[in-house]
Amino acid sequence: MRQNLQLAVVGGTDADANAAIRNEISTIFEEVLGRPVSIRDDTDIVEDLGMDSLGVMNFVMAIEDFYDISIPLDRIAQIQTVADLIAAVEALRSGRVA
């Protein structure tokens, strides 16, 4: 007789994954900016955090190193908020080109 085995997803929802990535991103922001930051999904990376173009590039390199991904320049231009960044990181980590 053949057994019907089911696998259960343990430990999380998309919201949990987003919260984990948001916390990691917050830590990276703090390292790059050298000061504490508080971010939400709607935080505008340049406007709300006061980042200039050099700061953005340093941040992008830190994100790429941390997640072992490469963010294409055209994709960087599409990222304005923390939510945009989370979506980009998730897509690049999973191999999706969104």
C-alpha cells in the first residue's frame, strides 16, 4: 500500500518573511548610515532616510553582499520604498525577474 505523505510548511508566512527581511535591511541601513533608523514598508529610501547617491550605492553593495545577489541597475532605479526593496530582494533570491 502506498502512503500519502504531505509536507507541511513550518514556521512562516509571507508577512513573517517580510518582517525578517525588513529587520535585516534596517540593520544594513544602520551600518551604512552610521546611525539608528526606523523603517516601514512605505519608508522612502532617499527622502525619508536622507541618502545621497553615494549612500544609495554603498547600501546597494551592502544588500548585494548580505544576500549574495546582484541587483541590475535598471532594477535599482525602480526601487523607491522599503517594500519595493523587499520585493526585489525576494524576487532575486528566488530567481524571479520581476
